[in-house]
Amino acid sequence: IMTLDEIEQTLETDKRYEFIRTNPYLGENIMVLAVGGSHAYGTNAASSDLDIRGIAYNTEREILLGQDIEQVVSHETDTTIYTFKKMIKLLYSNNPAVIEILGLKPEHYLYKDIFFDILKNNADEILCRKAAYSFGGYIEKSKKMLDLEKVFIDKDKLAKYMVHPIRLYYMAFDVLENKKIVTYREDEHSLLMDIRNGQFLTDNGKIISDYYDLINQLEERFKYDQENTDLPDTVDKKWVEWYTMFVNKWCIMGGFTFEQYKDH
């Protein structure tokens, strides 16, 4: 299992990650770069791949012309870096792929700047009832993947996919019940690793009924949270628009401080 020091060294020395520094849309435009996937969730095993996630500011040209490449993806390194504009769009729907970047453990951020900290520290302005719809979609998709994986005789891979819906449920509970974004699932770590290590599979790779019983219990709680969460219906549009304008103005002009704009 890779340590955080080994992950950082890999990004510095492995030529496959050179694009992060040389791609004209990345490099100095990067707002945050972080560990993603199982390392971020705390469910990594010896066979786990390294996933890198991030957000990069739009270039001056993109901002002024209303353009957007949306994201830079490297399948070879399991890296996805969203543009700022795409990230804001995903925030409006409380998309889990972006929400989880805001809830990482401090040590899982390989690089972040003050503008990301402003966003992270204002989660109250972002979280809304749309999270229930977005997380629900991800959960259902992850359940369908279990059916696909049953076709293959790969017990380890099936166990890996079995973790996803359980983890998503618990992350959704934190959002809907506690208005918190918690990506690393410390409280459920033991349960998630039992699932990851195949303890909910028979010797011949069949999912045992206890797993489906757990899924059903969590689904009932999720349905209750959907109806009863105290979250607002939508993001605080005024705040998000201010933040977007503030960041884009800085990208184009620079030369001003957060203090000049914090009261808006």
C-alpha cells in the first residue's frame, strides 16, 4: 500500500504525470491537486490504483471568450482535473465527484491554494437538497455495477465494487443529516474493509444475504433523509456567483486581495 510520501514522490518522478506540469490548462493554473479514489476513502488495498483528482482555473482566454475544456483526463494515470467552470456547474447539483474533493483529510491534499480554502470553508453555502438526487444517482449506478461484475469470475474486483454503494450511503448521510462533507470514512472503516476483503462473499464468489440486508437498511435511511433533511433546496446562488466572479477576476487581473471583496 502506497504511503502519502510515496504518492508525492511518484507524481514528481514518474514521467506519466509530467502532463500535470506541462499541460497549458494545468501547471500554474492548478487550484487544488489531491489524492482520490480508495486512498481518499480509506478503503485502499495492496492492489489499489492511485487516483488523482483536482481543479484548475480557467485560462484568461477561456474566461473572456466563454469557452471551457471542462476537464483534463489521463486514463493511464487515473487522473481527472476539472476546470473551475465545470466544478462550479457540478457544485450546483452537489455532484459527489466534486463534493468529495472538499471533504478530504488535510494530508490528502497534495497542493491547494487560498481560493480553494475559501470554497472548502463555505460548504454551508453549497450543500443543498440536490445532494439527495445526485448521491442517489451515483448509488444506483454503483449497484448496477455489481450485477455487471457478477458476470466475471474476479472475486477481488467484485469486493471492490461492493464497497462503493455502502460508502456513498454513509457520505450522503453526513451531507443530508449533518451538513458535513466527510470523504475519508473513518467511522465505517472496519465495515468497509470487511466488504473490500471479501467477507461478504462466499468461497465461490457469491454475495451473501447479509450484504443485501445492509443495502436495504441504508436505503431506508437514505429515503428518510431525502424527505427530512434540513438542507435548503438549492445552493446559495448569490454567494456562488460572487465567488465565481471573484476568482475569475483574479485570474484575469490579479493584483487585489480577498480582503477587498470579503464583504460582498
